[in-house]
Amino acid sequence: MTAILIAVDIQNDFCPGGRLAVPGGDQVVEPVNRLIEAFPHVVLTQDWHPEGHGSFASGHAGRAPYETIALPYGPQILWPDHCVQGTPGADFHPNLWANRAELVLRKGYRREIDSYSAFFENDRATPTGLAGYLRDRGFRRVVLAGLALDFCVLWSAEDARRLGFEAVVVEDACRALDVDGSAADARRRLTEAGAEIATVGDIVGVPA
Ligand code: VGL
Ligand code: ZN
């Protein structure tokens, strides 16, 4: 069965020096490039927020980044401003081999709702269209890597499983933000969701 690689949010703002830096975020670039080289089909996702996005702490008086607030669609962690449309922070990491991608899926572009998952916005009901794209093209197995393991990769893997796709998370090609234990939680939730956890070596084969 043909699998497709989904490389999640490998953008400057999620790398050291960026506005929502994931520790070691830039270290995923090399392993993800190895995966891109090995996969005939690649999708990239790009966190793509308008200025003043509802997930930015800066727009909520008296709130600080990493606090959780209640929004109509559920709890929402507030973040530093990040991945603002058209800014250098929203660009892919310059060393990511982005040219091979068949689809760049942008998400989080509606001011009033966040979108961690590549499949649904954070109400977990508004589709991004990715499921239809994958089904139309006959893909039933997705391989996920990128940033951050405990948010956008996790939620994408959970939704993939919920939608009936096989899902593999390549853990050494991911890094976590780890907000209040969310990294450990991610592993438990991935297993519960029926996602496989693999390494780059498992997928591309270790050189002899
Ligand atoms: C992400 C927090 C906010 C991610 C995106 O890519 O994991 N996390 N926006
Ligand atoms: Zn975001």
C-alpha cells in the first residue's frame, strides 16, 4: 500500500531563535529530509495565522503565553504570536527539502479558531480537506514527522486514526514543546489512538 509522508510545521518560528521555538526543533530537518528522499509522495503542513489570531496571548488582556483559556470550541492554550502569514517566521526552515512536496496544506488561517491537526481545526469537526485529498488519491497510510510532537503531530495522528487511516509517527524526526507534561502524554495518546511509533531507520532502512 502506498504511504504518504506528512511533514508537519517545520517552520522558522518553531525552530531555535523563532517565536515559538520547540527545543531542538531544527534537528528534525535532517531526518525529515531523509524521509522526503525516501517517499514518492510528500505533503507539507504550514501553520499560517493572520495577525491577531485568537490563539495569541497578546490579544487576551491579562493573559500570558502557555495559559489555557476556554473558547467556544473548548480549551485553548495561548501561544506567543507565531507563524504570521507572510512573515519569515512562517517560512519553512531554509534547509528543509520542501520542493518535493505535492501539497502544502496551510492551517490556522481563521482568526477565531486554531488548527493543530492537518485534518480538522481545533473544534475537531471543521475539516481542512486533507482527508478527501488523501482518499481521492488512494492513500490509506500516513507517515508523520515534524513539529511539535505533542501538538500538531499528535493531533494529526489522532485524527488520521479516527478517519480510518493507518498512521505512523517517526519519533526521532519529531521534537516536542512539552507544556505541562504534554510530551509524555503524547506517547500515551498516540498508542491509545492506534498509531505506530517508528524511527527513521525503521522506515528508510539503515545503511549497510
Ligand atoms: C503548533 C502550537 C501552536 C504546532 C502550532 O505546530 O505544534 N503548536 N501552533
Ligand atoms: Zn499555531
